[in-house]
Amino acid sequence: MRVAYLQLALSMALVGANVAVAKLLAEALPIAMVAFLRCLIAMAVLWPLARAMDGRIRVPPDVVRNLALQAVFGTAIYNAGLLAGLRLTTALEGGLVLATLPAMVAIGGAVLLRERLPARQWAAVALAAGGMAAITVARAAGGDGGSALGNLLVFGGVLGEAAYVLLARRIAGRVPVVTASLWMQAFSALVLAPFAVPGLGAMAALADPALAALLVFHALTASVLCLLLWYAGLRRVPAGMAGIFTVFLPGTAALVAVTLLGEDGTAVHAAGFALMMGSVAVATWPRRGGRR
């Protein structure tokens, strides 16, 4: 069980670390180009993995349509919001905004899937709203590099990712994970290509080995390794318990932003972080009997 816990924690920690990586990439390359190249690199790895692990990679037509929508929301809109937002705001604040994801999924499930939203989920939503308010106050007080518009764009990415999660519930268990991911990356590349092709000249920046390595790291960790680690952990850990490990996402994002990017954290940021962590914990902590 400890190995499974480690897999889940490492998966979310890598997602959190990629907030800072995405910020560095967005400052050096066009946003659509970063997302497009990430999809191509991921496909190059996922294709042989899908063939080896899943055999045939065909999926039913209704699942194909669902995966296409997941690609639009979970890859195109999420990456556009995240990368555009991180050009304006700090990785620290962007990571904290991402911590609203569990609350947004809960609200989406209640509104769109008619799932009953228990009192603790409303409490998670309230905590997430408080965290968002806290980082907005920190920005207004002169926090280093924060931006209301940037945070709003990142939040738009959160809404896209929440839609992806809700769509994924509709086909859960019908398609192997690696095959579904391969199809998603392919659809994402098709959606992003018209926006990325005009900026092909910017690829000259990838002559810098450090930038190229950063892009490869971003693609392999965010689109491949995180996924494999997460689902490997889920094989041994109930989904309700696994959700608790999402706390590593904003935690790692904040740590990397402060330690490696040199961003300044304030007491108000710390308060926002505490509220976000409370939101994630309340939204994902399993009920008695292991049920969410």
C-alpha cells in the first residue's frame, strides 16, 4: 500500500511542479506551440505503450466523440488558460488557483450530472472561494508579479479540466487508460495545429538544449508519467482515499515557485494556501466506510 501512496503522491507532485515549468515555457514559446508540441511528444510515447499494453487501439464511436470533447476541454482549454494565465501571474498564485479543481468538479457533478452535493462539498467550495479571495488580496497589496487577469485565465483552465473530469466519468472503464490518452492527445494536436502552425518559426528557440529538455520533461511528465503513476496507484487505493493526494499539486507548485523561481510568498498567500488545502481535504476526504 505504501508504494501505491507514493505513486499517487508523486503523480500529483509532478503536476504541481509542471506549473512552474509551464510558466518558463510560456515565456519562451507561443502558447499554442507549447501545447501542440507537448501533444506530439506524448503521442510518440503513448503509441507504442498502447500497442504493447492494450493491443488494438480502436474505440467505439460514442467514446471517440467523448474523447474528442475531453481533448477540447482537458487539453486545449486547460493548457490555453494555464499557459496564458502564467504569462501574467506568478507560478505561486497559479498553483493556488489550480487547487480549486476538486470544488469545481463537485459543483459540475451537482449541476450537470445531477449528483447530490453534500454539505461538506459546499464547505469545500466556500474554502476554495476564500482561498481565491486571499490571493486576490495579496495581489492588490503588491504581491510579487500576481495578476487578477492571469489568475482568472488559470481559473478558466481549471473549468476546462473540471469539464474533462466530468466527461471522463461517462466512459470510465470502457477504454484502457493508455489508449484513451493516446486518442485524447491526437485530438488535442488536431485542435491546436491551426493555432500552432503560424508560429513554427518560434521553434528556433528550441535550439537551446535547456529549453528543449524542459519541453520534453513537461510532455513526458504531465501527459504520460503522471497518468501512469496515478492509475497504477488507483489499482490498490480506493478513489476516495486517492483524492486526498491532490493536496500535493498546489503544495508542490507553491514550493517550486518559491524555491526555484524565487517568487515571494506573503502571509496572505500562506492564508490562501491553507484555505485551498482545506478545500481539497474537505472535498476529497473519504467518509466512513471508505465512501466519498
